[in-house]
Amino acid sequence: MAEKLVVQLGLEVLLNSVKRRFSIFLGFSAFLTKTSDLGAAIQLIQRTLHQGQ
């Protein structure tokens, strides 16, 4: 019984993290499609990458 609960909880956590990553990705691609100016988008990506380091 306890093992089943742990597995269920683990799956739920995994699903939530996948959902979160996917929604971030979707938001980012939606933002890119809205940004018709590709140069600005590339600059933004580069700036974000530099901040990440």
C-alpha cells in the first residue's frame, strides 16, 4: 500500500515538473512568434544566456 502511494506521488511530481517545463517552452515559442524582429529575439536569447552563466 505504501509503495503504491510513493509511486503515485513520484509520478505526480514528475508530471508537474514536465508540465512546468513544457509551459515555459510554449510561452517562449509563443513569444518568439510574436517577435517578428528576429534580431531582437536573438539579442534577447544571447543576453539571457550570458545572465545564466
